[in-house]
Amino acid sequence: MLKSILVVLDGSKTAEAAKEYAIALAKDSKTCLTGVGVIDTPWITAAQPEPLGGAAYKIHRDEVVIQQTHSRIQEMLTAFQAMCKDNKISCYGSELEGFPATEIESLSQEHDLIIIGKTTDFHFDLDSESDITVKHIIRDNPRPMIVVTSSEFNGDQVLIAYDGSLQAARALHMYLLLGLAHGKKVHIISIARHQAEAKSIVARAQKMCEVHGINVTSEGIVSHRPPEDIIKAKATEIEAHMIVMGAFGHHGLREIFFGSCTEHMMKESEIPLFIHH
């Protein structure tokens, strides 16, 4: 069962949505939250071409930016803790320094789940928002993640995109073990080029859900279309509030590490994604 959640706080628009999502989930599941902000000192202090005599200015500038970033993080942590207190949620705040992905991965070892916006901004308007940190964490996979895109996440419909791969099996298993499926209306789809294969694959996922006491609707879909198109269409059809998936790729619907479909869904989906591999 879900006991602790790490929520990433930064300057991006989706980080605010991730915070709201984490608070709603923690309130519902009576789970403890840890909010983390990271000072990206390697980025701030990275060497840059400087004019003659500019080194001293660069050192001073770096110190100012680090202090400004520290102040912004402390403001975010204070606001986060106040929101948790208002919602009667147990919480902690943590400020770290280093590469954001590395620091988040390290701290996540103390937690069951990471909640993060699909883009991040640890530099507070000094750089554009980026999905690089999210991709790094998914690649290293210290814990399952919920990638949040917007604050529109109410509902009880869940779509599980299941391709029978080890990555998809792990994602489904972790989703069930954390207790996130309880009280939800779960719809599972599998996409294959032949009906027998599609039905066989989706039956495995349905059996696993039933073992955990979750009643599901399952559907084997025969198609040669890109799987992300089918997943998005089905999510819209059932009005899903979450999509659960592992590495879900184009070629045979399986890829070893980070499926092209998964990457596409991260960029395009406005629905929170539960991702694990």
C-alpha cells in the first residue's frame, strides 16, 4: 500500500498541477508527502566563456543566483507545507543541491512514488522548461512515477495500456500493489496485429487485476495504427483520469527501455500518466 510520496517542486506550470495532484492523492489515501526543491548548482556554476577579468564577476553572479534560488525554494516549501496543513496531511520539506535528477532519484529511495510535472524548471526563468529531468528519472527508474500535465484530474476512470512486456507487467503490478486501483473503474486495452494475440495478452492483465480484487473491463484491439493514437482515443472515449503504462513502443509494441509510444504520450497527453518499467 501507498505510504509515502515524493512530490517535485519547481518553477514550471506543471509543477503546480503536480503539487495539487499529490495533495489530493495524499488526502484520499492518508499518505505522507515530502516536497523537494533542488538548487541546480552544477548548471548555475558551469564554466562559461568570460572576457578577461570576468571570473570574479562570474563567481559573484553564481553566489547571487544560488541565494535567489534558495529563497524561491524556501517560498515554495513554505507554501507547500501550508497547503498540507490546511488539508490535514502529514508532510516534510527538503531542499537539496546538485543535479536535479540525481538528487530526486536518491531521495526517492525513501518513498513509494514520485509525482512530478511533465516539464520542470529548476532555474526559475533563467532557462526554458524542459522534460529532460523527467526522462532521466524514468530511465533510471528508482520508483514508479505519476507524470502530471494539468490540474484537470478528477474522475475515477483509469486506462491501462498493456502490451504483455515485462515493463508493462511491472507497471501494472506496482499500480495494484500501491492500492491506486481501489475504487476506480479500470479499463484495460491490448493492441496487436492479430485478434488471438490481443485477447491473450489482455487476459493476463485482467487476471492480475482480479487477483487483487479489482473488477475490470478488458479489450483486445487489432490494429496496425500507432498505439499512441489508439490509447489517446480510448482515453478520450472512456473519459480516463489516468493512463497506466510501461515501455510501450511501436515495433511489436515492445521496446527494451523507453518506448516511442511512452515518449509520445508524455509529450501529448493531458491526462496524468503512471509510468514504471
